Amino acid sequence: MLLQITSLYRKLEKDKLLKKLQETAGEENILKAVKLLDEAIKTQPLDEELYFLRAEFFYKLSRYGEAINDYNKVVELNPGNKEAVGKIDMIQTILRYHNTDIYANPNTDMDPWLE
């Protein structure tokens, strides 16, 4: 019985936290939200929703490496999460084009924009 009450309490706290964090805007507030999520993940390390939300905030901050790490953790916890897999692909595409310098590439036969 005590375990059920504790579990319910954590779920209520998590729901409040997620609702509050989803309304977050602005870089300073997002950084605060990431810190809150770090603490929440320490207490609930198997909660894919927390990792997904933190990945979304990292994406908003253009911290793509950390975002990919969290999306990968979501996929590890729930292999059927297609949204996380799609986000990983999207970030990899962004990084591929972001890090392409067509003027420094000696291979003039390759057009990075027409894969």
C-alpha cells in the first residue's frame, strides 16, 4: 500500500513538473528547466518522458550532442518510440549540413546539397 501511495505521489509530482516545463520559454528559463529535469532524472532514471523533454530543451538551445544522447536514451528505454528516432535523424541531418563547408571540399564532384 505504501509503495502504491509513493508511486502515485511521484506521478502527481511528475505531471506538475511536466506541465510547468512545457510552458517554458526563453534561454534562461530553459536552462533552469534543464536543471530541474536533471534532478527529476536522478530520482526517476527510467522515465523516458523526462529524457525526451530534456532532449527537446537541448534541441531548442542548439546543444545537439546532448539532445541526441537523451533521444538515444529514450530509444534505449522504449525502442518503439518513433518520435525520438525521427528527432535523432533530423539532428543528424542538421549537423551534416551545418558542418559542410563546400568551399573547403577538394572533391568538386560532390554536391552536399544533392545527396
